[in-house]
Amino acid sequence: MLGKGTTGEKIAGLIFLGCVQLFGQQTSVAPTSSQLREFPVIMREKISAGAMPAGTKVEAQLLIATLVDGVVIPKGAILSGVVTESVAKSAAEPSRLALRMDSAQWKNGSAPIKAYLTAWYYPEVAMSNQDLSYQPADAAKSPRNWNGAGTYPDQNNPASQPFPGRDQGHDSPASPPSASSISKRRVLMKNIESTTTGDGAVILTSNRGTIKLDKITTYVLANGDLMPRN
């Protein structure tokens, strides 16, 4: 295609083609804010950093139908993944917890995904007008026991449960709560920090206590870090 023309014209043509090919090979490593996708979920099991080791398989139930690469993942779909980081709080080190979901399955289909546990959750509408943090009245007396979105360490004391009577120890709720029962505005868990690794994975840390997840809070999974940027 460059058989005709002067030597200078041929060199210019080769340089142009090389630039076009190089530009076409450039890709984005991390999703931009417009590409970030949320997955509001209910965990199917309680998770406590340190008690559930890295490598443990976990599942969550999707609360709201979500479009992923042209495929609608329906409400109630089961997201499956693995614990990638799990460290309890110690005197010298903060607690660390990271989850990665790799697939979604439902009655008539399945789809690969990549979503990480973030530091966000959706409070219930009934509670949102009173206290978005779900903080009980006695939390100020013993703040180290409150996780921000999980349960107290004392599971034998019914009074310590943030939602008495809802979590009866089953592996999963009988059915996911209605999307209309949760706030339209997500909020951050208290005393939780979020960091992102070079490959886009999200890791939660806490210097106040061991990170715990329950089976009644609507946590937010995402394909990248949802933390606001300055």
C-alpha cells in the first residue's frame, strides 16, 4: 500500500500507521466513575475478620436487578466469591477484610462478574429518619463494641442485636427485603477505611475493632472503589 510515492512520503505513512496502532492498544486499567457498578446485597452468612480465613467461599443475595455487560442479573440472584483478606483486630494491627465476588447465578442463567465489598451500606427507610448509623442508645457507653453496620460480639444477648427477631441463625433470609424498604442513599460504615490495590481490589480496615458482617444489612459490592475523590 506504500509502493508509490517518495521515500519521505513512505516514512511519513509508516509513522502514521504506527501511531494509529499504538493509540488503539491503549486501554483503561481501572473503571472510571461512570463505569462503576453497584450490587446491593444481603450476605448469606455472618462474616467476622480473622474467624473466616482468606480463601473461604462466600455468597450474597442480590437485592436489586443490575445490568452487567448487556445482561440483566435479576433480583435474588446469588453472587459467589471468596474472602481474599481476613485479619482480626490486635493490639498492634488493624482489622482487615476483603471479599471478591466472581459470578452470579439465578434460575435461568449465570454471568461472570467482578465485584468487591465496599465501605458502604444502605440503611432501612424506617431507620433512616432517626439514625442512619443504626447506632443503638447504649453505643456511646461502649463504642468499641459497635461495628457500624454489623452485630455486637455478644450473640447470646438478644438486646445486643441491632434488629431483634430478624436474624434467627438461618444460612440466608427466606426472601430478600424489598428495594423500597431501604434508603435511596447509601452511607459509610463507621470507623471503616477503604483502600484500593493496584489491580482494583478493595480492602476494608478498622483500627477500632474487628470488622463483622451480618445477614440483615444491605451491603454494597462494586467493581471498583466508591470512595469520593478530592
